[in-house]
Amino acid sequence: MKKPTMAIQLYTLRDFIQTAEDFDSTLARLEAMGVKDVQISAIGDIPAETQREILDKHGIKVCVTHKSFDWMENDTDGLIAHHKIIGCDAIGLGSAPGEFRGTYAKIKEFIDRAQAVAEKLAAAGMTFQYHNHDFEFKKLEDRDFTMMDMLLSETDPALFRFIPDVAWIHYGGADPVEILNKMKGRVKVLHFKDYIVDAEGQRRFVSLGKGRVDLHACYEAACELEIPFIAYEQDCDWVDGDAFKATEESWAFMQSLL
């Protein structure tokens, strides 16, 4: 049973990766923490060649990205070339665009179009990865099943992969471990995120290990399923408003799992 490699999803630190200089200083801080792998998401307009130079400078590799569906569909060759430069073979979609949600027909159209992209990526030795939120676990407007049911059953496992987010799965009313088992063999990067519901009934994200998600059970499942990477992500609500502090706390929790 192989332990996953721990990584950081840079979306958490998105305010600090908008320029090459900030990207460099952010990776320097992560390098000092012992981080060797990251996911690139919400980065500024920094050329791929510059990104690669800075990544190599700090000995950090990219395990997956999040890129727009528009880029995936309308400039697939450019997307592939970009990822070859930064040394990443897994291209993620952060969420299905709003026009592809709610009904069976809309989701079926998304699946067909996403798999067309995935076929082109596969021909270049790359994979399409889908990141969930909570809406995928709600029943469709016109059917007695969910979008996630469709994504699992009506997509080609060889083409359509997943970046499961354990907090969003839990918040959506599903069991993260059960979902991970349904995705067996289709996950390269697993997102670790945690949350609470406060006294006003509002969801608030928290550092790993301080919320409602049983991350120890999720980690054990990741080991059993031989998922290669676990990446920490926190959308907002950072410790004292400090995304770096939240990252440091969550990284310490991840190391404790090892």
C-alpha cells in the first residue's frame, strides 16, 4: 500500500501568484516548508516558460492544473503546449460551467463535449480531470439521480478522470470514502479541504483537521486506492485572514498523517 505524496493547491494562495515575482517568492516559502508538488490554479498572466523556470528553481513539480473549459475546447493545442512546457500531464477543470448544470440534457451535452476534449488530450499523452463541488450531489431537476451519478456512469474511465474534493462531497451530503471507492482508478490528485457550520448556520472553511470531514478515513482510503497525490486546498476563510498561515497549519496536519 503506497502512501500518497502531499501537495499544495495554489488556488489557496492565488493572491500571491499573480506576477512572476510573487510566484517566485511564494514557491520559495513553500520550498522552505518542504513542499515538492503543487497544483497550479488561478495564476496570473505569467508565460509558461517563466513558470517552468521558477518551478525548477525551487525544485517543485506540477501534479495537475485547473484551466478554463473555453481554453480546453477552443485552443486545445495551445493548452497542450502550455502543459508540456510546465511539465504537467493532468489538466483539470475546476467546475462544469453553469450552462451545463441542472438537467439531464445539459449534463449530457457537457459530458459529450468534455470527452471530446479528453480524447484530444489523451492523444497527446495527457488526461482530463474533473473537480467537483457540492452541486454534483443534488438530484437533477428532471431525474431521480445526480450529476455525479452521470459523471461516474456515463463517462469513459480511460478519458474522464476526477479531482475529488472531500469537503464539497461531504457538504453535498455524500460519504467521501464511498465516492472515492466509486472513482477507483480514476484519481490522480485528491483534494483535502475541511469546513464547519457556524452558529448562524453558515459554512466556513477551516484548516485541515479542524472541521467536520473525517480526513483520517479519507487518507486511509487514499492509501488503499493508491491515489498518487493529496493536495490541500482552502477556498477562503483563512486563519486570521492569512492564507499562508492556513497553508502552514494544514501542511503540518498533512505531515502528521504520514
